[in-house]
Amino acid sequence: MKKIYSRPVTLKPAHFHYCPGCGHGIINRLILEVIDEMGLREKAICVAPAGCGMLVYNFFDIDTLESAHGRGAAVATGIKRVLPDNLVFSYQGDGDLAAIGTAEGFHAANRGELITIIFVNNGVYGMTGGQMAPTTLTKQVTTTTPAGRNPQQAGYPIKVCEVFSVLEGTSYLERVAVNKPAAIIKAKKAIAKAFEH
């Protein structure tokens, strides 16, 4: 029988703590598959966030550290400047990048820092109970917007890709999903392209 899948070498044998149906586990696996396929295991450094992804060091068998909430892009910038030959990336959620870390990510992109920011947007603060996040869609129901997000009360959702797309230092952006097999294949290709850039 032909083997069609092998566990990434860089994926530790630990059970994911993510909620059922969450895309974090899929995204974690894709990142590690790409790192293995590109031969970057010894050069990869991940900056983990606060929030749902903060425990990636339990799963990633690469150098991984945790930054203060929202500071992933700033910490990744410092590491990349000291270790320019390494693949340095931050793994950030919507509260981490689109709320408290807006300035760090925005200015790192504007400066054209040679880092990758992997932004996992589920539209809510998943770790703390599903409250409205900066990226929550208009009319989306959350625990703090039971009637749906109302822009007149809560403002409009922040569209992170569109915001970063107008910055001259940004070299690559792609919005992908992990909700079906074809989308997962596309997401893996996007991660590889991001690491290449």
C-alpha cells in the first residue's frame, strides 16, 4: 500500500488542546509540514502569542518562545535582526494582532521586516469565552453581541489583509481558510510562499 501521509518530524507527539472544530490544529500541522519539506527545522524560530496559540511550544519541535500579548511581530523583528539567516515567524490570533498588537504588526509590515506573521482569525476571543473581537463580522453573534455585531455600537470589523496591503513594506499577503480539503491545500501553499518571501 502506498503511504500518503506521514506525521511531520517537527510535530511533537502531544494531544492538541484546541476546541473541536478549531482550525489551529490544522494550521499547526501545515506550518510544520512546510518547515520539514523546506528543510528549515534547524533554522526555524516561532514567536507564540497570548491566546489560543500560546502553547504551540507543546507541539512544535523547533525553537519557540512566547511573547507578551500583542508583541509577536516586535519580538520576531528583534530575533530576525540578530539571526538574519533564520526563518522567523510569529503565530498570532485576532486579539493578539488586530487588537493589542496592531502597532507592532503594522509597523513591522510597513518597515518591510523579513519576518512572517501567520494570522489566525476566528473572529472571536476564543480562549476567553467567544467575545467580540476587532475582526468579528457585522451581524456575527458572539457572547458579547448576542444580537450580532452592530457597527453603530461597536464599529466595523478590521480587515487586516486590506490594512496591511496598502503598506509599501508588505511583500506577500494571502487570505486562506482551513474549512475543507481544497482550502487546506491552498493554505499550505500560502504558508510555503510566505516563508519563501
